[in-house]
Amino acid sequence: MKFVYATALGVLALGCVGAANAAIIVDGLYDADYGAPTASVAHDPGAPTSNFGTPGNTTGGAAYNVYLTSQGGIVYGLLQVTGNAEASAGAFANVYFGNAGGSTIGFEITNGNVFKPGVPGSFSLPYSFSIAPGGSGVEFALPESLFTNPVGATGIDAGLNPGDQLILRLSQSFGYSVAGGASYGDNRLGAITLEAAPVPGPIVGAGLPGLVMALGGLIAWRRRRIATA
């Protein structure tokens, strides 16, 4: 299992994926557009803690609800603390996404890295995204293109196409719980369908550099569709 401790607390924005959806604000809090939890996770007292030491009063015993949805070409997720009244969302959260065959891409949400499940090491995300860690929840907004295109020069490719099902297969967070696996059912911690066609993505940055990145993403998508046709 991969554990990385991130020291970022409070609200952190790593760039922006464009204007937040009108109904979902990336602030670490629940918004009605999420609907019901896609999974509820109990604390796992048997989860490894050797990387961090003994859980304290703000991490020990924490459980959480998982929410996952997709709107406007952006995957929104919220890991919200339940149970232990003193627990906080902690300073790290790793999430693993993939399809029914396994996890194909992972994110160290609270320190902005992407990694290939089962492969040591991680990379800073070359594209901007938004997160809000700390307090009662960790929330994130990731462009769907991270799952349908190779991620920059990292060599990481989630292997999905527009229209495929994306599954949140595993989460490591809060009281060092490790949640996922077959016991959660076929949809694991939540499943959504990626948009069937690309939508115009936000232009990251300003001026010509942002335009080049946006065009590069479109070209990469077209090449991927040709390769997998």
C-alpha cells in the first residue's frame, strides 16, 4: 500500500479547473448535488500505521462518507468525516481510480501528486486541479481528461475513454483507514460514467500558454481515439 503524509492543511487551491460548478463548491463541505453517499467507510483498526505512528484524538477511530459525481467534464469527490466527533479530515488522502479490472491511476489529493498504483514514486500533476483539505472533509475536482488522456510526461495513463465507467476503487485517509476491495461491491466506493464526448475544457493559465495546453489535450484525445478504434 502507498502512504504519503501531506502537511498541507486548511484550504489549498492548486490552480483552478475553471469556475466551480454552480451547485458544487470545492470547499470541503457537502453540497446537495452530490446526493446520497456512494459509500460509507468504517474505521479499520487493522490498517497499517507504521508510517505515521499511533493515531491521535483527531485521527483515531474516524469513519467517513464518500461522495462522487461528475458534472461538466469534471469529477467531483468528497470524503467527509463521520463517527468520532473529534476527528478531522486529516492531512492526507490518497484515492485510487480505475475500472472493473483494477486501479489504473492514483492521486495524493492533499499534496497534488499523481502515481501509478503498484509503482513506487509519484509526480506533480502537470495540470491544475482544485482541492480543499482539512476540517470535516477533503474535497477535490479533477478534470475528466486526467482519466482519458496520458498525464503529461509521467507515463501514467488510466486507460479509459470517454463514455467508460470510472470507479473509485480505494481510499486511504483520515484515521489511517484503508477502504475498498470486493467487500464494497462492484462499484467499490463509487462509480460514474465519463462524458461520451469531450467538452471544451478550461484554459489553464492565461494567454497563449493556456491555449497551447488546451489544444494539446484535444489532440491527445483524438490520437487516443484513433489508437483504440
